[in-house]
Amino acid sequence: INLKTLEAEVALMPFVDSAELFFNQAQQLQVRIKQKRPILRIINSDGVGYYLTDKNQTMPLCSTFTARVPLALGKVYLNESVYRDSIIQQGLFGLATAIQKDSFLNAFIDQIVIDENGEAELIPLSGNHSVLFGFAHKNAQKKLQRLKTFYKDVMPRKGWSTYAKLNVKFENQVVCIKREAT
């Protein structure tokens, strides 16, 4: 058995990050595989779906398993405009990484919608509102920190159904749009 060839073949599998094959002292074949770790599921406007991994690589969807990661929808394409697509995907990677590192935001942010201008809108799991985020590649960490502070300090006092939209696009502020009274 050519272990190097076999390792290379296993490493080419779409869900495998790395593979190591060797024989132990009892001459038994040992296989150690490190699986790719998805941090974002993307489904673009054309219905093409894939995952973005923690190493900013694309990975196909699996028919038997769905990872519990935020979902990005909308105008996210692969190589339609390499410059625009790479900026949007790089921004989504940074945004998804920052969300994943924060346990509160990771549990709370469910979807990211990309509009035709490349700007992101966050959809939380609860609260019946959305968050206008702007370009994901610009100051994502600061925007998320402002949003988290707003959620922890203001929303418990004002109520989770008070606002229809929150806007963190602008520096050092959170602009709120109240829900219309019915």
C-alpha cells in the first residue's frame, strides 16, 4: 500500500481538511482525518449552496447533514465578478468568524442577507427585527460590539418588539426604527 498516494486521495475529499495514514506496531492501518469545519452556509440568489469553512474555503453541502451555522442568502456569487465576490466572501468570512467567537451572537444571529449593493442585513433568531449592518468587510468587529451592547443594555428595558430595524452601519451609533403601532 502506497500510504502517500492514499493520504493524497483522502485529502482530496471535499469534507476532509487533512489526513494521516500509517501502520502501527501491530501492522494495523491507522487513519487520522481532520474534518473541515463550516462556519457559514451560503445559498445565493441562483440557489447555489455551499459552506464556508474556518479556513475561508468553500465546501459542498452534505445531503445527510446540515451544520448549525448562520445562513447567508442573497447576492453572493462565485467568480461572477472576482473582485466584488472576493470582497463579499472575505467580509462574510470575517463576519461569520467574529459571530462564531462570541457565544451570545453565535446563538442569536441566524441569517445574513446580502443585497444587490453587497451590504449585509442580519436576521436574529428572536426579537422580530433586522439589523442593517452595511458592508461586512468594514469594521465588522466594532459593529458587532455596538450591537451586542445595545442588545444587553437597551433591549431588556425597551422590549424586544419595540424596534423593526436596527442600523449599525454608521460609526459609534445604533440607529433604531420603531415598529409602527397597529
